[in-house]
Amino acid sequence: MEADRAATPDDIAALKAALAAERTKSLEVAAELAVARAKAAEDTALIAHQKLQIAKLTRELYGQKSERASRIDQLALSFEEAEASATEDELAAERAVAKAISVKGFTRKRPERQTFPENLPRERVVIDPPTVCACCGGNRLRKLGEDVTRTLESVPRQWKVVETVREKFSCRDCEKISQSPAPFHSIPRGWAGPSFLAMIMYEKFGQHQPLNRQCERYALEGVPIALSTMADAVGAVCSELAPLLRLVEDHVLAGERLHGDDTTVPVLSKGKTDIGRCWIYVRDDRPFGGKAPPAAMFYYSRDRKGEHPQAHLARYAGILQADAFGGYNELYLPGRKPGPIYEAACWAHARRPFYAMADIETNARRKAAGKTEMPLSPIAIEIVRRIDTLFEIERTINGRSPQERLEVRQRLSRPVIEELQVYMQEQLARLSRGHDLTKAFNYILKRWTSFTRFLEDGRVCLSNNAAERGLRGLALGRKSWMFCGSDRGGQRAAAMYSLIVTAKMNGIDPQAWLADVLARIATHPAHRIDELLPWRWSAPEPRISERAA
């Protein structure tokens, strides 16, 4: 202690110098620490990004597995947070290095930025050039070139009131008043334009934002609109689009093969909430090389009675890919009018109970987290492996003609199926009746004809994932809108889901399509209404004024 006091300088100048040196050293240490944190954050973001890429590639390589969808969402969220943290640490390191003297700065290595789409309008902002030379002060400057920095920008939503003027004229000869006829509007009384109506509809049924939340947001933007007024517009638009909905329904039911499924829809009732159902039927001929455009048809019902799918498919004949819901059984009866419906079972549904007992990855994560491991079944692992082999074969023939698909299935898939049947029967004989594997085996073996129909018909798919993808948005939307307000509300929702999902399946922006259709449908010839269907629609060319902007 005495030695330390003796080493401390007594004069103020020396103390100031020592304090400055310590501050400099402290700043350098802080800068080095900030740089180290930035490098560690960059490594963390890189690892998260690689994990996300690996998971996506794995799903593409081994098929669309619903069990892994949530894991990819989690990895995407982890990567998002790691990337944001890395940027924050990089900026903190830059500020710390600026205060230090001898610490080397750190800049993250970012991948090359994607080129902005050519269809986006460009706004050229030219900075005033120098008028004199910064070195000698001369004014004899000539242009050598230019550096251009491109920045993506968003223009806030703009509101405007369109005033449509119809001038009146009187005849000086007969005093008759002449005036141009009133234009047609998308909805009665025409208080909202087609683009605004399309935004309301897509926000409500495509983005699952209830009207009351839309009202709150519009009011904050300075455009207060009554909830009843917006609800009136929703009913009017649904009425206007009814002819298109009937055409979509006819197109779907004309398919050779349909995917069918349903999901729950909470419905507001007196003093409680009932559980209704939303049914979907998807026509998608692309897996077997069909040229018909894909489409989806939704229906709503108050319950899950079998009479509903029987009514939906009353005039359909063909192949129905669905789960083992008993309400479909009446559809599969021989001698049915207007024609037979053949059941094609879903191997993805059959695989799920086995996967639950064979999820090695989940078990490893539980073990790493110190949780109790779930018992894994070697039999379930073997079943999952064999079913995955079938899906691997299917990925090689996706998009081929039914004849080509059938030839490959007979050559490669049939031996796998026959061995799988023998293996399941052998294992079933050794298990008790109440075992979980017994139930999973019986689910397949009792419907063996339906599960093996894909070996006899090249149009059949191995899974019913097309219908489940169509219902995915509705399942996510339930968290936002909580419940339907009434049965009529459920029917309107089903109608709009049909149009919006069909537009998405054809690669069309639903909101842009709705805006153009609502602007044209009032004056469009009724015998050519099919021209407005999503798969026949093309985005209108922008006007000259819009291009110039």
C-alpha cells in the first residue's frame, strides 16, 4: 500500500497525464471488447442462418413434413433475432473504435445485395455537384462519371376523394336537359373505390384483420369510417363476386381428382361459442402433368355431420383424397349417382402416429434441455423409414404424366408397399390390442385398398397436403379474429377464402386482382364473366402518368 502511494505522482500535471492514459487505455479495452462482441454476434448470426438453410434444404430434399414446419419457423425467428443483434453490436463497435486510437475497426461481411426488381419505378435524386476544385480552387471541371446508390423506399398510403362530375346542359331550342349517364360503381351508392374495397376485403379475409381493427387504423390516418359502413361494403362486395364464385366451384368439381379436408371454426352463439367447420376441396392437376389451373373451394357448416360433404360433392364423380372421416363413407358406396367416387388415403396422415414415436431429433433436444426423454419405438422408426422411401420415389415423378408415374410406381413403389404390408402384419401379431402401434397399424391395414390406390392410378397423390396447405391460412387467422360472428359470416368467409386462395395458387396478387375485378365487373358482359377468373386475369398495364412517377 505504501509503495503504491509512493508511485503516485504528486503534481497536478502528472496526475492529469496519468488519468488521460488510463482513460485512453479504458477506451481501447472497451473498443476491443465491443469488436469481440460484434465478431461473436456475427458468428452467431451466421450459424443461425446456416441452420435455417439446412432445415429448408432438408425439407425440400425429404419432402413437405408438417412436423418440421414449426421448427423452421423457430429457426427463422432465431436467425432474425441473431441478425438484428449482430447489426446492433457492429454499430456499437464502430462507435467504440471511433473513440479509441490503436484499435482496428470491424465491419461485417455481408452477402451481395439482391438487385431490385426492374418493374419498380425509379426516382432519381441528383446531389448538387462541386463548382470548384477542392485542391486548387479552379472552376474548369468536367464530368467523368457518377456513382449511384440505390435505396429501397416505401411511399406511405395516400388517401384521396375522387369527384366524378356530370355536367348538365339545356337545349336552347326545346329546353330539354341533357346529362351523361351516371357511372357504374363497385357497390351501391359508390362511397368507396375498387382499390379501397379490395384492401378492406383482403385485409379481412387474406390477412385476417377484423373490420374493427381496420377502422382504428384508418382513423389514426385521418380517415374515420364507421364500422357499419365497412360491414355494408363487405356484404355488397360478396354479392358482386358471387358469379365468379360459382365459376370457381364448377371448375373445382370438374376435376378428375380432388383433395378434401376440414378444420374447426369457432362461431359466436347465444351465451357461448359453438364449433363450426370449414371444408375445403382443392383441384390441383399439376402433380400429374395436368394443364388445368389449380383452384380451391371452401364451404362452411355449423357442425361436422356427413351430410355436408355429401351435399358439397353431390354432383362430383372421380377421386377424392381425404382422411378417414366417416362422413365421407356414403360417397364411396357402389352405384352412387351421378358416378362413383374412389377413396385415396393419405400416407402423411398414416405416418404421423409412427413419427410421434420415432422423433429422434425431439428426443435429443429434450435430453439436451434436461427433460425426460420420450420412449422411442424401433418398430415406429422402421415404419417411418419405409414410408419416407415412398415419398422419395414420389419426388422423382412429380409433374410427370399419369402413365409415367404409374410405370415408376409399379417398378419401385410396389415392392416397398408389399414388404411394408408383410412387416406390419408380422408386428401386429406380436402387439397387444390396446398398444398405440396396434391402432396405427389398423388405421392403414383396414383401408389398404385406399392406401394402395396410387399404385393403380397415376393421378393419385401420396398425401393430402394440398388441402392442408389451403387451410393453413385459416388456422393462423383463428388466432386473430377469434370467431365468426354468425353462420352467414362463416359463409361469406368461405366464399372469399375460395377466391383469395385460388388467386394465390395461380401466382396472382389477390388484392390487385380484386381491385381490377371490382372496377370492371359492373360493366363487364355477363357472357364473358369467365375472363375475370384469377387464372385468366393479367395485371393491367400502368398508365403513362404512373410510369413517369
